[in-house]
Amino acid sequence: MPQSKITFMGHSGQPLAARLDMPSGQLRATAIFAHCFTCTKDIPAARRISSRLASMGIAVLRFDFTGLGHSKGEFENTNFTTNVNDLVHAAEYLSKNHNAPALLIGHSLGGAAVLKAAGLIPSIKAVVTLGAPADPGHVVHNFGSSLEEIEQNGSAKVSLAGRPFTITQDFVSDVSAANLTHSIANLKSALLVLHSPIDATVGIENAAQIFSTAKHPKSFVTLDNADHLITNKEDAEYAAEVIAAWSVRYLGIRQPAAPIGAPEGIVRATEADSDGFLQDITAGPLHHTLADEPVTYGGSDKGMTPYQFLSAGLAACTSMTVRMYARRKNWPLDSVFVDVTHNKVHAQDCDTCQTTIGKVDIFTREIHLSGALNDDQKQKLLEIADKCPVHRTFDSEIKVKTILAD
């Protein structure tokens, strides 16, 4: 995916470091990703989810909050409120320089921040939380025995994920006072809550509280066996696929005009996993599926194989053609389904093939018809099946023109 490093000014006037993951083709929508507490924009979950969303046409801005990662400023001078303000500044930057964000995605405390920020960003149409606490004050439990020192001295060094951070009393007071109930109940955007039932850092009861407080439209999807940081690649990919599929309904995405010479638009295959064969297949901005290879061939078996897509095209076209003809004749066809299998056979073993050299591809099509059809009607529908446009394409001379993009 095309990716650019950018900076914009945060709440304190200090530059914040960000990455903008852009789609290779048609831009469907723009999102902002808010990372978890003391994490950075480059945490694996943020990278993977942003990359997958970009492959599906959704640009994602992910940035480091003030004082974290490559962003300037002092972390010890930040709190939950400043994180919310940084999100608002990120949205303003996108609105002025790219596209106004329509989607907010927040992980852990970043999820709480997007719930608060959504009401402050007019362009937001949908909000997604991943492992978010219902109460931002939940993060205080990470400070353990240091809370007493923070209260007495105004600050203390706290080890979080093996790294030292200075936590101030201002941070503790601000995050403890933050109340999301009003923000969630008055959310003007669609809400998707993603949470793992085995999250040991932010319990699943937080998802239940967020969901029950929010008004419709709202959705909840479990992340099954994911840990809090969503470190497993498959969990991150699943989350991205769910977000992309869910958000289409709420982001007002429309089908663009087809390019000249391509009446059905462009079908794009984008590599989703450089270690395997998984591909994101998009047809315009509204349709997405996966292509893959079986595990035995080095794939992960998450989608149909290329030959299965060919078979699906033939099967679908056949079923549509049969239905269209029966409807026109007003015949009693109750239902139709088509089974297609693909195989390669030696040319000399094919009685109906013209070539006798090498191997040929055989697509076997079995048509199942139900309804009070007589034998003549069934035979006619069988003949009509051969007039399916995809069938005719298979039988005609096909040329594949390959060019190298600029």
C-alpha cells in the first residue's frame, strides 16, 4: 500500500508523527486510528489493521500521541483530555489536506478516546473500538503500588510493558474524572464494538457496558481468542475485514463511474500476506472478497483459489441465464443451482477437444432444477445454459493483454 510519513501539530503546538496508509486505487473513505495506552502508531495491530483497510479502499491515518513514539512533546504533561484533543487536531489536518475522516478506530484507551472525540468531529459517521474500557479510569490499575507515590509526590516512574513512564497526579485525576456515559449515549455515529472474551487487561464486561449504553445503530463482534494487544496476525486481519465490511453500510460509499473501456469496473487483487498467497479482491468500492491457495500449496485457505473464481463465474452466469429465460417464459422453475468442477486432462483423452497436445482445462457443469417443469422445458433450459455469456467467453478465443503500470 502507498504509505507516507507526515506530521501535524497536536494540542500543545508540538509536531505529531503520523503515517497515512493510502489505497492503491479508488479511495472509499478516510479513517483515523488511535493506538493503545503508551503504545505507538507502529504497534503490529495498528500496522496490520491499517494496511488491510487500505487494501480495501479505506485510507488510515495513524499517529503517535504527544510524547510517544516519534511525536514531540512531554508524555508526562499529557492526559486523557489531551489525547482527545490530539484526535481532533488529526481530523482537522485531514480535513484541510486530504479528506475529512468519516471513521474513527480506537484500540484500548485509544478506543475510549475516539468515543469521546467522535462528538467533536462533525464528519465522523462511524466509530470502532477494540478492547476499549468503558471507563478511562480503568487504566489507573496499571500503576499499582505507584499510586500512593504519585499522590504524595505529584508524579512517579511507572514501568509499563517493560518501559519507564512518568505518570503525574494530573493524569490520574483527569483519566479518573473522565466519564464516557454521556458521550456514548449521545453518539451520533454508528458504533462497532470489537472485544475478546479472554482479554486479561480490559475485561469483556467493558464491551457489554459500552454496547448497552450506546443507541442504535450499534454492533458487537467477538475477537474470540485474541489477546489485548491483538498480537496475532490472523486476529488483526479478521478485525480489519469486519471493520471494512461493517463500515460500508454507514460511510455513504457509492459506486463510482466505470472506467472507459471497462463497463464492469476494475477488479483488483492486492497482496495481503507476503509470506503466503492471500489476496484482497476488490471490485469497485463496494465489493470485497479473498483469494488464497490451500494450506497444502503454501496458502492459508482463507478464500477461493483463482480456478474456483473462474468456476464461480461460470456457475453464477449459468444460474442467472437459466432463471432469466424461465422468468421470461413464465415457466414453473422454483429454484436452480449449478455445480462446477475444474480439472486438467491430457488432450488426447478429450473426445471433444480440437487440440491433441498437452493438457486442456475441463469445467464440468451440473445443473439442478426444481419445479413442475416438463421434459421439454428442462431440455430447453439445458440448451439455454450453453448461451450463458461466461460460457461463450470460455468457448471463444481469449487474449490477455498485460502491461506494466507506471
